[in-house]
Amino acid sequence: MRILITNQKGGVGKSTISANLAHYFASTLNKRTTLVDFDTQASSSKWVRSIKPQRITVFKGSLPLSEGANRILIESRKIVQGVYGRSEIIIADLTWFDVFDSEMLLDFDIVILPTAISEVELIATMEFAARHEWVFQSYQSPSLVIVPSRVRGDQAVKFKHNTERFPFGFLLTPPIIDSVEAKKNFGVKFLLDLKNHKLSNSFRVFCESVNQVARIHFDRIKNNDMRSQPSRAKLASSLSYNIKKTDAIRTLDRQKLSVTKLEEQAKQNLLRISTGGRGNSRESQNINEVSEPRLGSFQESNFFDNNNVSEDEDYAEGTYGKQKLVRKEPQPILSVSRKVLGKPPKFLRKESPED
């Protein structure tokens, strides 16, 4: 079981809860327990190491806070996975910063948010939980636990009514009583070993509630959620099918549109043929010009006899400006050499008796 104790607010008892909850699992339940201290002040690890005999494995985890969220996430997962195989219980103490990625919470089974009961502290805790709400609603999500810490007198009843404003689901543990004796015994005794039975009993009830949350969490995953949640393979297969279906429909629509356009063009061509190519539109004129080829030339050309040419009123843009197009009926082309000589050369003439 992996438990994360965190909050973005300081002074709410994260280190006190982390050190003494680890002591409960190690001494009372005889579990192999590891305390991973991510806190820069390392208060929880100092408390555990100062008390002998030491039954808790302490690991000081340093996170690269200046290297970005991805690097921090990779390093935190590396540390948690490194101690996961050697421990039955992992308790991590972490002060949350805005640079952290919400996916860090997915590496734990239970996330405990200690909070004071003042209005300011309560609002800050609500905002923190709401900002990461998607984590607690995801597949195989961790269980969210809120614990009122350092409570005095009848403040616990008031806190319970105030939590009804939370717009999300969570588990609420019994309160941990505030006491000056708890601060005096830092690094000397654990809370469960104090002579102040009121304080020690309140913390024992809290530890037992956390153990009960763990049973509820694993039963929920084993019996309910894992059966109701679709597998990743089915989800990916369904998504792939929908994408392929959408692409096929779009391709079919494009093909239908192309066929429709071709049919319209064929109808227009048939209509022009039936009317003899006489149309009023510019498109009909262009088709007639193509279907009825004619021999045309520029007026200044010397290769045709302009006297036999019937002119049109069409003009064309030539290399040397706008020039008038003329039309002529096809005529046989005479040899230029014969026109110039007028008389065929001797070797082409038939020999006569006179020659």
C-alpha cells in the first residue's frame, strides 16, 4: 500500500502524521514500512531516525524542483518504484508545489490531505482537491482522504458541517487533537506512546480509520471498478473503428459528388449535340470552336493568298500586339520556287521534238 500525505499549505501537521502513521504500521501491525521524505525540511525523517530502536526504513527523496514538471514526475516515480518491492507500506511526506504534475498522485493508493479547520485553510484545501479532482475520478484512481488536524474543543463538529460544501467525494477521518505535548515530544516519542491518553487515543483512531480506508479501496478495485471499467484494448479498438468508419463515409461522399458532376457534364454535352451546337453561353461557343476546326492566319502573313480569304471580326493577341484574325478556306499550297521562276527548269520539262 502506498500512502501520500500532502498539502500545499504548511503547518497543517503533514510531518507529524507521516512519522507517526509509519510508526503505527511498523509497530502495531508489524508491516515492513518505508518512510519516503520528499519534504525539503525533512522533519518526518528526523523524527523517525531520532527514536531507537528504529523499525522504519527512512529514505530521503530529493526532487529536482528547478528542472520542470516532467523531470520531477520521472524522479518521484523512480524513487517510489525503487522502494515498492522491499516494503509492504510506503508513506510519503510531500509539500505540494504548483510545479508538480497531477499524475504524481496516480502513483499512490491513498492520498491524505491534512487541513486545519480555519476558514482560510479549509478553502485552500478545497481548491487544491478540486484542481486535481480528475485524478480521483480516473480509472483505478487513488482514494482521497481529508483529515482535520490540530483540532481543539468542539471544532471538529463545525468542520464536519463545513465539508458539506465540497463539490466532490472524499473520505473524512476522525480529527487529530491539537496538543502542546505533541510538539514537545518531537524526536523523543511517538504519539501512540504518550502518557496523554486523549491525544494518543485520537491518533490511534485516526490510524485505524486509514487502515479501514485501505481495505475499502482495494475491495472497490477488486470487486467493482475493475469489472465495470472497459479495458484499454477495447477502448482503443472502438476508437480505431470509429475513425476508420468516419474516413470511409467521407471518401464515399466525395466519390458520390464526383459521379454527380460527371453525370451533369454528360447531360450538358448531350444537350449541345441535340441542339446542333447552337448555344447562347460562352461555354457553348467555345465548344463549337473546338468541334469545328478552321484554318486561320494573321492578315500580314505572306504564305496565303489574301484575296481568297474570308475575314472574321475576331482578334488575337500576338507577339507584336493585337492582330486581326482572318479565315480562309483550305487551298493547295503552291511551291514558292515555281511561283518565282514562273517557268519550270529545263530538267523538269518534257523533251519535245524541237529540243
